[in-house]
Amino acid sequence: MSETKKIDYKKVFTEILKRRKYYYKVLPVVFLLSCFYILSIPRTYVSETEVVPETESGAASAGALTSLASTLGFDLSAMESTDAITPIMYPNLLKDNGFISGLLDIKVKTIDGKFEDNLFNYVYYYEKKPWWDRIKSYVINLFKSSGNASVAEFDPYRPTKKEHDAMEELRGKIQLKVDKKTGSISIQTTTQDALISKVLADSVREHLQRFITHYRTGKARKDVAYYTDLVEKAKADYEKSRVTYARYADSYMHSSWANNRSKVDAMEKDAEMLYSNYTVLNSQLQAAKTKVQERTPAFMLVKGASVPIKPAAPKRMIFVLVMTMLAFCATTAYILREIVR
């Protein structure tokens, strides 16, 4: 039976000290390279807002199912809806160019006041990029014609290269999450400027609220437009009939001819029918307008976006410390390998 060899830690430590020159060479280089790398990455600021939209419950009549979900901590009524687009699908809106493009023309201003323009130009031109990305962009631009971009009019579903890149860049700055338990919508934005992060978070929330409201009231607004046209036509027909009847009645007011009296009576009945039709349609129009109001959701702002004080990333000191520790461990492993030999 072979005896287990005992490790002489004192001897190992002594051997490591003899080779400490490796640490003197590796650690300063790794430290400097880590500093150079992490200082090349611009700092970013995060702002967050949270809102809870009113939903039309499709689970209100579920009875026992709703109660069971409530005991498990889930608000079933907040997640079920008669709408085709339920709250859980809202994060998918960020994939739509039409939704994202609606944010590009927002006016923004940096906290130091050095930049004041639309979000498109801030994202595409003003934000700082690591030196390796700048070199890459410079090389690419050497083979492409330059020119100022415009977001005044463009097709979001047929964008140019710059517009596509700007929308992709903007998508990466926005996180939209829906809490399955409460139905609340959390919006988090990340940019290189604290004030713009706050403005972008508020803008995304307002843009989303307008989208939800427009979607929820879409059919009701179409009904209003439809009944508005019918009411205007019915009113015009009634006014025309009323004026004609009044003129004819005045002309034959003292006439004793039965034919004339019969015609006046018929015109009076037509005017009354047209007025009745106008009244019914007007009632339906008012009902449609009421439906729009009913379908317009209310939004409760749970958390307003604020201007962040400290940058969220990168964690420079932590990164440099971790990289230095990894270099120390790797160097120690290399030395131990030499000692074993």
C-alpha cells in the first residue's frame, strides 16, 4: 500500500515566492489593459417607470378559477381580456418598427445642455462608442456616401440602413416587462445621459398608453364616424324636407282644394319620418360616443421615472478587480504547474 504524500505548503509557498517575478510582469499588464478596456466603454444611466392599465376582464365570470388563481398570487383578470392584444403581449410591441419609429422624433436634451435635438440624431450620431466600434464605423463609412439623416418622413417598414441601425439601437435601450401577478407594466430605459434616460422612459410609457387607448377604442371610434355620417345625412334630409314642406304649406295655406291639402299632409308626414330617423340615429351616435369613453382605459402611475444620480454600468472598479484576481489565479496555477514538474 502506497503512502499518501503530504503537501508541504510552506515549501510550495517558498517556491511561489521565488517565482514572484511572474506576478510583477503579469498583474500590472492585466491591470493596465483592464483599465484601458473598461474606460473605453461609455457609462450608462438607467431610469424606470411603472404603470398599471385598466383591463377588460374576461375572467370575472370564471368564479372558482379566479378564486384559485388569487390564492396562488395571480390576478387572472389582469391577464385575460376580450382584446386580441392582451397585456402579456405588450413587450412584443418593441419588435414592431412602427411602434419604435414613433419614438425617434422625440425632442431630447442632455443634462449638460450640450445636445438638443431629436432622439434619432442622439442615438445615431451623439452617443459615444468604444474606440473599436468607431474604427469599424470609420472603415465602413469610407465606402459609403455620407449625408444627414432625417426622420421627418420615412417608411418604418422599409427603412434605410441608418434608420434600421437607429431603431435597433433604440430597441436595445428599452426593456418592457409585464408582471403576470398584477398586470403592471415596467419600463426600463438605458442611455448614456441621465436626463435622456428619464425622458425616454416617460416617452415610452406615454407612447404605449396612446397605443393601448387607440387600440381599445378603435371599433368604437369607427362606429362614431359611421353614425356621424348617417346623422349628418339624416339631418340634411330632414332640413331639406322641412323647408320644402314649410314653403308648400305657406303657399296653399288657404287653399280648399283637397289635392293640395292631401299633398301638404303627405309632406308633413315625410318630414316627421325624417325627423324621427334623425332622432334615432342621433341617439345611436351618442351611444357610440359613450362607448368610446367606456373603452378608454385608465392608467395608474405606480412609479414615475426619475433622473438617475449614479451610472448603472459599467462597474469599473469591480471589473478591474475581478480581472486582476483572475490574472493572479491564472499566474498562480502556472507557477504551481512549474513546481510540480
